[in-house]
Amino acid sequence: MEQINTEVQYDPNTKNKILSYIGIATKAGKVASGEFSTEKAVKEHKAEVVIVASDASDNTKKMFTNMCTYYKVPIYFFGEKTELGHAMGKEMRASLAMLDKGLADATQKQLKNVVE
């Protein structure tokens, strides 16, 4: 189970790649976004990775951290709600789950390339 600190800064290229992967996964129909859908995907063992916006509420972060720990799903805190939503062509999204293994692996690889 992996977690990334919310205070980490991402290289602009890495950030764009991650947001692009989210956009591709959304177009492919392999993303569950929003609190209810993300929670459902995790509980049904469909989620490969969960991404929560760093500016999400503490309650949301805690809920997803606990849930992902229990269901053994990697969770990352990345970007802002508006950035995640924009990548998916929506308004704002505080949480999303990627349902495709290949896209999730590619996204996680980029999420691990942090500039500290």
C-alpha cells in the first residue's frame, strides 16, 4: 500500500503526464470519479489506484486513506480538485479511481517521479 505526502511538488511535465493519463482513462470509460463512485469502485475491488486531490477536505482524505488501506488499493494525493476535474472534462473532482490496470500502472510510475 503506497501513499504519497500531500506536500510533494511535481515537475510540470510529470504533472501534465499524470493529468493526461487521467483524461485518457476517462475517455476510455475507465475512471470512477466523485466520492460515491470512487468508494463503490474500491469496495467492489475494481479500483487499481485512487487519486485524491491535495486540497480535498481532511475528512475525505481520512476516509479514502482508511478505505484504501483496508482494501489494499494504492492511494495518492495529487493536484487540486479543479485540475482533476478539468482533466476529466468536469467541474471539480476531489477523488477518482482508475479501473484499468495498464493506465493505473503508467499513472503510478509518474506519481512516483517526484521532485522533493
